[in-house]
Amino acid sequence: MNGLKDKVVLITGGAAGIGEAVVKKFIDEGSIVYIADINDELGKKAEELYKEKDAKYVHLDISNLENWKEVAAKIIEERGHIDVLVNNAGVSQSGLPMETMDLERDWYSLININLNGTFYGMYTFIPYMKEKGGSIVNVSSVSSLIAQCGVTGYTAAKGGINALTRAAAVDYAGYSIRCNAVCPTTTVTPTVEKIFDTLEGVKEALEADCVLPRLGKPEDIANAVAFLASDEASYITGQILPVDGGVTAK
């Protein structure tokens, strides 16, 4: 893929799940990758896995603006610039009607981590991108595009990410900073596989909702993220790309 070799890339939530696949994709493309995560054990394992490559783990709580500033200072000190920011980290929500939600867990926390965390990353790194340009890819969700039961807070937070993506794309196009988002549907990570093992029929119901006859793989999302970050997408900005097996096409 053109234009990713030797690019300095920060990927949040990079130690597991979709983020892990995104990290692998950028490393395979020859990027200089900072693996950011709140789970130090998994993060250090990821760093060890890629010890022969140009990859490094950094602890990051995306809901903490000061932590973001510390990570940015480290990257700029070591590399002098940042080329790509992938805002992947986030949390999901259990299926509950709005009036029964635990406000702290199912609203404040989701907004603070998913939406504020994405904003903090852009707020922190865009000033460093303004000199040379760069690419930001935010990981949203099909829940931001279609209504789904029991995920009010998650839907609102991910919808906010879409709006934030478009706004940043317009505000910073003059600095050659592109900003796009991908919207995965259910993606088969180890965490999701555990859910399938405990809830009979869920996997089959989700598969039936897809046009393509399978659920998404982390690699599907990673490929889309890498494309949007690459020079091959140099004329694409402000777009919200569903990577969903056709769920939103129906």
C-alpha cells in the first residue's frame, strides 16, 4: 500500500482485538508504530511480539487528556513528528432500555471514553500535524448509522465521532490533514467469541443480518483503516465508511 512505509503511526487500543489487527497491518506495511493501550500486560506482550520491528508500547488512558499530552511529547521527542493517528480504543454497552441504564456506566463513561477520548487524541495531535499534514482515522460503528436496541449511549458516542470526523476534515483540509472514520459491525474478536460461546443463537442471528455470508474479521477493519491512512486515499476526507458486510445497505 502506497505511502505507509516509515510513517509514524499511533494506534489506540492496539494491544487486542481490532486494534491488534490494525497494528499488524501497519507494521507489515513498514510503518513506525506506537501501540497505545491501557492494558500494560497486553501492550508489553505486543511490543515483545514485534521486537524485531519498529514498534513500541505506550500506556494511554484515552479519557485522560494529560496522558494524551505525555504520549504526544514522547513521540515528538523520539520521532519529531506524527503522520497517522488511529483512534480505535473504546468501550461497548450492554443491551438495556434507556430508562433502565446505569447513567455512570452506560452514558457518562461511554461519552467520556468513546467520544471525549477520540476528541482528546485529535485535539492533542492535530497541532503537530499542521506543519507536514497527516491522516486521522477514527473507529466508529454501524450503531452510529442505524438504530439498534439497548445501546443508546454507545450510539450517541459513536454518532458524535462521525460528526467530529467531518468537522475536523473541513477545518484542517487546508493543512493537508485528512480525517475519516470506519464503521464496523460485529467483528469476531476473542472477546466476541466468548459472548458467542455463552449466548446460544447470537452468532447465527448476527450472521443473518449481513448481506455477505459471514461476520467481520479484525483484518477487514484493519485493511480499511490502512487504506484511508495511505496515500492511495489522498483525495478522501470527511467520509464515514461502513465495513459491515452490507448490514447498512438493507
